[in-house]
Amino acid sequence: MAKFLPGPTVGRISGRIGASIFSHNKGGPYIRNGTKPTISTTEHAQAAKSRLAGLSASWEDESAADRLAWKVWAETNPITDRLGQSINLTGHQAYISLNSRLLASSLSTITAPPVDADPPPLYTLSVAVDIGPGDTEIVFTPSPIGASDHVVVRACVLDSPAINHVANMLRLVGTSDAEQESPLDIESMLTGRFGSLAVGQVVVVQVHVIRATTGLVSPPLRAQTTVVDTTA
């Protein structure tokens, strides 16, 4: 479904209408022909669908007081959509949104809305990927992070450094322990999701902090590197 901002005709539009996809990048708005979407049956896609179904069912078990609390929280904590507009979720949507983040990171769900603020963001981030004897890790500050906080790593592997727009390619690869110190070894995270890597490929990582007690997240940082092999 496309989203648009009214203007003399249409001010800004994003999404699909028929066979056309409307989007924008640093060069401005553009339209491209879309392809017929396919139904994803991958293990990760099925797990995501299962999480959403389970959370929708668990919402039905929420007390009236908790549902009201989620409604009030959603009304006072708007989110920003892909057009940069501030919108309010329903209480049900807020419950699903925060808890789906927690479940995706193998963390426990919450029944009441957050009372804490967002976790502090990471200040710096770098990544190295060595398929030889060197390190495959991310290095970040501050270190360690908070006692209730976890580092969430999303990544993609590219065959060309010329690819700049990777937002739709990033995939969740892993979540750290609480109070994680830097550096964090991500070798098993990457190979578990993407398989063996090859010299010259480009690995892009996007990292944020999630608070286990609320499901709230910090703004992400992104870094990239080229895969090397330092075998002598």
C-alpha cells in the first residue's frame, strides 16, 4: 500500500500502486516498475509470522487495565513513518511492535508498556571481517552497555561496493548478551545467516541497542568493511 502527502496534486508518495513503486533517495523521488511479490517461506519469514500470530493471541489475554495502559502509552509516544510523519499506533499495535522486537532477539515479552526512556545510543561503531586467522567483530563505544541492554546486529553481504542502498537487504543476524563489552565477535552470526564468506565481498552491519525490560531501541549506527583473509 502506498502512503502519500497531499500537495497541489501529491506532495510525497511512497509505496506501491498497481505495477508502479514510488520511492525516493538522495537524488529525489522516483518511480520504478514493480515485480509481483512472492510469498516468502524461508525459516526466518515463517518465524516472524509465528511471532506475530502468537503476540496477537496473547493480546487477547491482556487485562483491561493493561490494554488501557498500552493505549495511553501509544497516544503519548508517536512514531515516525517512512515519509517522516509523526503517527500514533493503537495500543494493540504498540504491544505487538515492542514485543516482536524482544522475541526476535530471544528476549522475554512484556505485559505492561514501558516506563523507562530509550536506551542510550552507541557513540562509535566499526567492523572487521577476516576469514583467515584474524578477527571478525564489531568494535563500539561505550563499553560495556547497560545491564538491561543488548546489542542487536543486522547485516547484509554485497558482491559489489557500488551498492549504496541496503536498507531492504539488512537481516537480523544476532543479539549479544546483556551488558556486552566491546569487541563483539560476530563470525558465527554472519556465517549462520549467510554461509561462508569470500574475499572481496562487502559486509554492512547496522547496530542498535535494545532494552530487555521495555523493547525500546536506540538509533542505529552503520559500518561496513571488505572481507579479507590474512592467512600467511
